[in-house]
Amino acid sequence: MRKRIIVIILIVAVAVGLAFAIDGIMKVSEKKAHPRAFEEIISQYSEEYGIPEYILYAVIKTESDFDPSAESSAGARGLMQMMPNTFLWLTGSDHLNENLPAEALYNPEVSIKYGAYYLRYLYRKFDYNWDTVFAAYNAGEGNVRAWLSDDEYSDGEGGLRKIPFSETKNYVKKVNSNIEHYKNLYYEK
């Protein structure tokens, strides 16, 4: 009887040890899939523009998978996949007044700075609703304003109850999924 109890205790101990080992391996794998690249730059502009780091990481992961030279078929550029016209507007005198060329979007610091600035701009413009912000970041302010004024899409409280563009709907889901990964891996204990 005593040997049987010892064997059971050993089996339980091995099982618990394996569970911890598998959990550790999964976390390492998740961290590789959801890195915190450009950490200092993201930290700086997160603080400067009041955007949580995990949101910046999630948008970059979704937009470019951390490739500074990424360019979409639509022409969006850099880590945060900003359109050149949007960037040139944000670099102008109405915003940051730096008058940079569109090629600067391939510079990680510039891309993160302007992406964070633009997210803050959209966050304030769209009543502090992140899903609406992500929809506007992907589909454009004009489309989102039109959806918000349409009862078919608007929830009547500044948010979207339905997103008519499947690409944008999927984008918002993907950003939110990446936010959860980053929160769970790095920001919540």
C-alpha cells in the first residue's frame, strides 16, 4: 500500500512538472510570436501620446509584423503601415509641423511616433472607443464617420455595432486578439 502511494505521488509530481514545463514552452513560443521589438521607442511614444504600449505593439504586429520596410498593396508604409497622404498631413503645420518626406515612414522611430500620434488623434476624435479607432485606422476617418451616422452600423453611443467592410471587421478582431496576447504575456500578472 505504501509503495502504491509513493508511486501515485511520483506520477502526480511528474505530471505537475510536465504541466509547468509545457506552460513555459508555450509562453516562450507566444513571446516569439508576439515580440516587444523597438521597446525603447514604443515606450517613449506610448508615454508621450498616452497610448498603452500593448496597443502600439498590437497595431504594429497586425500591420507589419514588425517589418520596418513593409509596404501594402494600397501603398501604406513602415511598421505602422501609414498611408503617405495621412503622414504628410500629420507632419504639416496643423499637427506636428515637421514636414518630413513620406520615405521617412520606413524609419521605425518616425513610424511609431506618427502612428502613436495618429492613434491618439483618432482616440480623441472617436469618443475614446478603441474599436472605432482601429476601424478608422484601417478604413479611414471618412468611412467611419459615415458608418457612425448610419443607424445600420452605429450603436448610437459613438461606437460601431456592425462594420460593413469585412477587411476592417477582421482587422479590428485581429488587433484586439493581439492586444489580449500582449496584455497576457507582458502586462498582466
